[in-house]
Amino acid sequence: MGIARRAISIVALLVLAAGCGDDDADERDELSDQPTRLVVTRADGTEVVFDEVTAKCGPSENDSGEVVVRIEGITDGVHLSSEIVAADVEGDRTFALPIDFGDQEQGVRNLYLFVGAEPDLETSTTQEESTGTLEVVRATCDPIEVELTIDATLGSEYFDGEPVDVEGRLVFPAPAG
């Protein structure tokens, strides 16, 4: 009778665990229905809203041997770009800024996000002065899907440059509707 009770207990735990996993998946799908809306606020207070972005997979600009998810968008002359090493961000990962993206010698890792505009705005998540968080819910190449949330200040890549605040979420492909 002891073996039967253990078997029933194990089956009950497995059913309970499976039920918990389904709840997490439903919650994650619910979040994905929210559209992309990233707001970049410049030092002078002007805001630029990115409602649409494109995403593709291909070799990193910093390491041609590493395939990354590349995100791009341009609004009102402000350029947004990002590279995400999908294997390094699996499992709903949150990063505190600054983020170490690696280099050409050691290879790329994690991710970076860049916001720039002519003539003198160049900011990114890799800069020492960058603060805040960037959460990657998913980033895959097959199929190409990206979902992330950011609430951060991106430090300037120029010595005397101004930072920008970036807040919101990015979803690709954009939700229907």
C-alpha cells in the first residue's frame, strides 16, 4: 500500500506542476498582446515614440561568427538599433545596466541597445553611465520573435554627450489588431 500512495502522490505533484506551467504560459501570452511603444526622452525634454520596429536574424556587426536578433527603427531622425544574442537571454532574463556586450576579440554576448541621431547623439546600454533595467521576455530566430521591456537611462558614447531616457516595451512581430 505504501508504493501505491507514493505513486498517487507523485502523479498529483506532476499534475500540479503541469498546471502551474500552463498559468505561466498564459500570463506570458497575455503580455505579448501589448503593442510596441518605446519612448525616448532626450536631455532637452523632447520625446520620440517608436511604434514600429523591424527585426531580422543575421551575423553580428561586432562578431560575424555570432548570429543575433537585430532590431531597427527610425522615427523623426532618431535611430534605434539592438543586437540580441538569443542563446544568452533565454528564460525571461532581466539585465541591470550597463550591460557587457563583449567585443570583437572575445565575442559578443547578452545584448545591447543603441539610440542615436545626427549630429551628436549616440547612447547605448553598454556605457558606464547607463542605469536602469532591460528585461528580455523572448528573443528567437526561428521564428523571429522579440519581446522586451526597458526602463533605463542610456549613457552617451561621447565624452561630453547627453544621456537619453528609454521607457516602454518592444514586441516583434507586432500584435494583431
